Amino acid sequence: YKGMLKDVLRYYYYQRQGDLDENYAGECARNDVTPDDYTASFESDSSKTADVSKGWYDAGDLGKYVNVGSIAVSDLLWAYETYPEQFSDGMSDIPESGNGVSDILDEARWEIEWILSMQDKSSGGFYPRVQGDGKVREIKDGNGCTTDDTACAAAALSEAYISYRDIDDEFADKCLNAAREAWEFLERNPDDIVAADVYEVYDDSMDRLWAAAALFRATNDNK
């Protein structure tokens, strides 16, 4: 199954936002199909923009979603933590191969860095998604920052802290700080704030529990 495992990991590389170099992507090479992700506008205010590049496309519609992306990150990080010997540096033949870090962690980081960019720095909450085909790209914030997406991000970023703290402590601390700020947002907003029209989660209790458990594991803080 080694070949299959490599193919599964490479799937994430093919889903990356940005250019796919022919040296790594072969016949799937392409130029960036969403260049406006570097200056995406907000649905609520088109004059306001943010750099929300990187991350993985969720599907052929080129959407990037915080909640399902966080779940995918968690799956990769748990796979590495459980079976580290199965995931080596260079196994995926991606641009980061050969940097001394397991390729599965390099790939997860591509999504984590995008998730971090979706955090509202003033509130600590997370916007749910970026969507739009081609150059028309928007940060969908119709309901502002949402509690389900914020909880998912807090959980994945806490797990990221555990996975990267012995590799890149500065990056790990950035993830943990963002997760703490996300938890404070959840505390200030005990009722669900539901994302508009896609992945509408009306009961966020499971993801709040996930966030709390992951943060406790990362910090040993009884809070």
C-alpha cells in the first residue's frame, strides 16, 4: 500500500491554491486559477480585502472552508502522530521535500497557514470560507465570524502546536496563540453563530468539545 499512501498524500498537493509546478505536478501542472486570493474582498464590504492565499480547494468549485479544512488537517496530524515512521521527508515529491520535515507536515502546514489568515484579529473569531470561481473571490462573512468554524480552527491549531513545537517553535506558538484567541471568542459567544448558506451548523457543541479537548491537551490548562 505504499504507492497508494503516496498518492493519497499527493492529492492534497494537487488541491493547493497557487501554481502547481510541472516538476512536481507533471501533467496536472497549472498556473494559479485564483490569483485574487491574495487580495480577496469581504462579502460584507467589497472595499475591505485580505490575503487568504494558500490552503486547499475543497472541490471543483474552488471553495476553501475552515471547518472541513480543519478536520482534514486534524486527520493528517493524527496520522503522523500515530504512525510517524510511515511518513518521511521526500515521500510525496512536493516542493518542500528535502527540507528535513516529514512531507505530511509540510502539506498540512499549507492549509494551516491559510486557516490562520481567516482569523479576525480583533475578535479572535474565524470567517467560514472563501469562495468564487476564477478571479471573483470573496471572504464569505455574511454572518461575520461563526462559532462552528472558530471551534474547528481552535481544535486544529491546538493539534498543530503539538505537532510542530519540536520542529518550528515560532510557528507552533503562533498556532496556539490563535487557538487561545478563538476560544475566547467562543466564550464571549455562547450561542451558535451560523455560517450563511453553506455548511450550516446549528449545533456547534461537538466542535466546541473538540476545541476544548485539543486546547487542554496542548496546554494542560483546566480552563
